[in-house]
Amino acid sequence: MKTFSRKGDRGETSLLGGVRVSKADARCEAYGTIDEAVSCLGLAKGFCQAEVVGILSTLQQDLFMVAGELATPAEPVSQSANRASVVKPEMVRRLEDLIEDIEAKVAMPRGFVIPGACRSSAALDVARTVIRRAERRVVSLRETGQPLNQELLSYLNRLSGLVFSLARYQDKVGDGDNPGY
């Protein structure tokens, strides 16, 4: 398979189902930012403790599903592009449970945190800010009037909280040669 097709050379891309849209379309902005978040979580995995790496791998898989749901056009043109919601309330509850587990191990700060106590927490804080931007892009998509699964926003909101908690956990345990604080 080639890594290029030339189909996007004019600034358009295909959503799932083949609908062509501008690469600057609100839907593309949303799922493109999710893609950035997946990459940031991948970078963070290179610095984190094994138990956190496992969580991040699961989150990356979840985000692929989120991106797929966002890449599905509001009005499908074929049966292969249905509007079935992939992000479900159970996924949000799973994130809430993980946050509670982490917060039972590490006290969360009461004020603002300046990232950088260790590489792993700094990488997680970068991922968190990209997730927050993805959340804003999904809100922008909703504001265009397109139908949107509300659970997407709940999931992204909880996800940024989880990644914040994981960063604070990494602050406590450190990463390799940098013990954190």
C-alpha cells in the first residue's frame, strides 16, 4: 500500500463512507486533534511506569474509536457509515473509576501545577492540554449544528482529568533517573 494517493492535494479529505470535505472542516479539526492526543499519549508511554503505560495504551485504543465516531459524517451516504454511537456512558464511568483509584494513591494538588517535575508527568501534561483542545474542537463541531453524541464530550472531559491525575501520580513516583518531587 502506498503512503500517498494525491487525493488530498487540493485540501480535501474523505470522511468514513467517502464524503469529501475540506481538511479545515470542523469534523476534521476534531478528529485530527484526537490523533494528536493519541501521539502525545504514545510519547508519554516512553517515560511512564508500567502500570501507567497499560492505562495509556487502553486510552489510545479508546481515542481511535472516538476519532472514528467523529470521522463519520452527520448524514451517512452508505450503510458502512452509520451514526451508531461508539462512545458509551460505561466508558466515561471507567475513566471515573480510574481517577478515583489514582486519587486514593496520590493527593491531588489544590492549586495550579507547573509541569516538569519529571519527564513522564511533563509528557502527560502536554497530552492533557491536547485533549482539552480536542474537547474544544468537539464543542465547535457541535456548535455548527451537526448531530453529536454527548458522551464524546463527557469522555474527553473525564479523560483530561484522568491524564492530569496520572501526571500527578508520575510526579510522585518519578521516572527512571528523575525521581519526581
